[in-house]
Amino acid sequence: MSNQTTSRSWKSLLDLPENVWRSIFRNPLPSSDLGRASTSFTNFFLHLHPVKVHRNSLRATYTLGLGLISFFLFFILVVTGILLMFYYVPSTTQAYDRMLDLRGTVAFGIFLRNMHRWSAHGMVAVVFLHMCRVFLTGSYKPPREFNWVIGVLLLLVTLFMSFTGYLLPWDQLAFWAITVGSSIAGYAPLVGKQVKFILLGDTTVGQEALLRFYVLHVAVLPVVLSLLAAIHFWRIRKDGGLSRPVEEDALPADASSPSVEIVQGPAVVMASSPAAAAAAAPVLQKRHYGIQGLVRGPFTKIGNVPDRSVFAWPNLFMAELVVFLITVAGVLLVSLLFNAPLEQPVNIMHPPNPAKAPWYFLGLQEQVSYSAFWGGVGIPTIEVLLLLLVPYIDRKVAGVGRWFARERLLANFLFLTFVIVNIVLIIVGTFFRGPNWEFVSPW
Amino acid sequence: MKTPVKPAIEETGDAVTRRKALSWLSGFGLFGSLIITVFSNLIFIKPRATYGQPNRFSIGKPEDFPSGARVSLDARRVCIVRDGDKVAAISTTCTHLGCIVSVSETGFACPCHGSHYDQDGNVTGGPAPRALPWFQVSLAPNGEIEVDKDTEIEAGNYLRV
């Protein structure tokens, strides 16, 4: 009796590691398609992904991984940002000293600050490039209009995150960039002065502004950005995955054939030829409703039609892991090679000449040097409104899912003009402006 | 034997039923609460007191400023101009984007976006949209000059000391 109990106890003790492991990861490493599917949807993190993903979504030359890189940079920013918060004090008398402490006494302090600074610059750039990718492949077309709008909001929040973080070191660069930047807000009609006062908590940049920017930077904006990003990701799936070209053979050749079960939303019916739409109509009438029927866009399981999707495990997860490793490696490398700038402590008497905003706002500052209202408020507002309305202005459905599609020549031309003008303004502001914002030659 | 279930609400057409009235009232209440919440928060984050520098301050006796002096008090963001027995205070906050303008040979120059002003603060070049304001200057009972940055006066109005 006691012998039996002992051996049972022994066995449960020996099995303990495996039992614990299995209670956490319900699926063993999959070796069959069923296993691959259930690995995806029994894991909290993996179930955010679809079980199967279209081959086109995995083409590195199509997405360039820019959306993923943006997210991973944000992840790095959250981690390094929380670590930096342990040593930072948002006070005008202490903030700069804490920056020096990061250099001098805090273990890995300078390295963490470098990672945070360069990831922030990188995130602004990559989010912008991601927007360019989405535009140039026509991916904002129905049913993805609203996700484009959320994407534009994410770009704005990213810029505001970066702007609020810029003040925190409380050095000359920070102080004067925020003085110039917040004055731009003051030019907005009607509410401008009020917005500036509420943002700064005073009439000039000082202790109140530092505290307010700190709270926005570490609490308010990260929450807003996370929420918007979550909706952005969720909608990718609900809008039928990443955009891709319409596949002619994905539509039934002979729609009256009863063996074909097709579940697809109206978007694709519109996108294909009218003949195909007419052919699909009788099928749609007697379609089978599954839970997938709630999702718009074409699905992968289409009877005897070629299936171009692959299992997310391991294809998608491996791709994401590679992009993550490349992103981390890039940030680590840049942070080892270059130190984040830190100028003299704030001296209200002596603005640096020229006083320059961070590079991504130098296009704005260049515009502002011509006219404060039009350069700082008028034109940016028009640009943001146009960006938000892009999917509602450009309603043509041709040329989705291909880079530089011929059918989208005009739209792409206009967008590239907008991009190039802004990049030229940034380059002029960065390299060709000297003391008193006069034109200088960098060579 | 089953009795048919009586519908909870009789179809009454356009008449205001109790349910409709309550829906309206609760919708109004919820929406109203939301608006009040948003406004309360706006009122909350707009500070009632500021902790920065006062806008009314004393700058010393008139003798501290010899005739022809143009002394820029950068901390106060004001330039004291003395011409004979006349004294004035001109703002040194650039009307463009709030940088501090420095005193130059021709008047004032802004380092940020290259705005230029003449001796009286009128715009002579650059993106500045309007002239530098003049502030009210008065003699306090103790004989010191007092500047009030809350009161702007017309350019050319000097205080005689």
C-alpha cells in the first residue's frame, strides 16, 4: 500500500515538468495541419494571427515588413522608456542632471537612452514609409478605407509622442524646439492661444510644460497609440487580411456548378468583371453561412479553386521573428555606434542660432519661415485632411495589391509629389539653413 | 394548454410610450453626462494659477539706464530703451514663434527664423507677422521704473522721467 503510494508520488514528481509545460502550452510542436492550426489558436499571442495566411502577405518585396517594424520599434520604445522612467525626474532643476547621470552613473544608462532616441527617430521614419507602401500599392481601397484613417491617426500620434519626448532632456535643443513648436499651435484660429496655454500650462515653456509633456509622453499618448494600434491590427483581419491583387481564377469558372461553395463579400464582386459578378450572384444567394461569413473580403477556402494560403505556423511566425530580430539588431547596432545628442542645459537668455526642431519637423519649420500661419497651421491641416480623406476621394478599385500599378498613375503621381516636396523641405531645413535661418551651403 | 404570450408593448404607432420616453430621457442623460465630463476635464487641465514669472515687475531706478541705452533683459523678455529723458519697454519675444530677439545695430534680429525689426520694433524683414509690442512703463512711488507686460501701449509712447 505505502509502496504503491510512494511510487505514484515519485511518478507525479517525475512528470511534474512535463505536466506543467503541457498545462501552459496545450499543443505539442505540430507535425500535422490540424496541429499547426490548433497551435495558432490555443496560444494567446499566436491567436491574434489568422491560422492560414495568403502567400502574398508573406512576400517581403510586397510589404517590406514596414508595419511590423513600426510595431517592434514601439515595443522597444515601451521597454526602454519604462526603464528610463526609473531614473528620470520631470523637474526643470533635475531633468538635465538626470541626463548626465544616465551618461555617468546609471548602468547601461547611455545605451538605453541611445536605444530610446534612435528607435523614436526610426519609428517616425518607418511609420511614414509604411504609409507610402500602403498608398503605392493601393491598399486603402475598400474594404480597407477606415484602417487607412486609423493609420493616419497613428502617424499623428507617433509625431506627437516624439514631440513631447523631445522636451524631456531639458537641454537647449529641447527647450527651443518646443518653444518654436508650441508657438506654431498658437497660430491656429480661434482656439490657438487656448490650446497653447493648456498644452504648456503657462504662457512660456517652463516647469508646468515639462510636467505636462512628461505625463502626455509616458501615460496618455502610449495608451492612445496602443489602443489605435490594436484596432489597426484587428481590422487587418476583419478586412480580409493584407491587400493583394484580384485573382481571376479565384472566381468560379462555371458558377452554376454546385460543387463550388464561395463565400465572399461584395467588394470582390465589384472588383472583378461584371460578367463574373453576374455569374457569382446565384452562388451568393445560396451561400453557406459560417462564422467567417461576418468577415468581408475573399476567403481562402474556395472549393476546387487554387488555394494560395499557407499555415501561419511556421511561415508567418518565422517571418515575424526574422523581422523582429533584424529590427532589434539594427537598433542595437546604431545605439552602439552613435550617442544620442545632449546639448548645454537650458539657457533662456540664449537661443541657439539657428534654433532647429527635430529633423522630421524641419520641413514644417522651413514652411513656417515663409508664413507662420500657412506654413505651420494652414498647409499641414489641409495635408492631414487630404490624407484622412484619401480613400473616400479615390474610389477607383483598379490596381489594388501591386506596387506602382499603371491604373493608379495619377494617384501615385500626386502622392509621390507630396512625399518628395516634404522630403525636399526637410533636406533644405536640415542642411541649407544657417544662423538667422539664412540660406547656407553645406559644402 | 398554452396561452399565447401577450406582447410586452402594444404597437402604438407614433404615440409616446413609456418606453420611448424613458429611452429618450436616459439617452439625453448619458449624452449630457458625457459632454459635462469632457468640459470638466478641459476646465481641470487649464491652470488657474501659473507659477512662472510675474508680468508686472520693477526694473530699477531711471539712473540705471543712461541716455541712448538699449538694455535687453532676457529673463524678463523685454528691452528697456532710454532716449534722453524718455523711457520705454519693448518686448523681445519674437512675434513669429516666440524666440528671444537680440538687439542688433539696426534694431532687433531673431535667431530662429530670421525676422528683423527696426529700433522701434517694426518689422523690416523675415516672417514676423507684426511689430514687437510696447509695454506700459510707469514710475512707482519708490522711484523705480515698473513694467506691466499685461498692458500693451502704442509704439512711440515714452515715459518721461
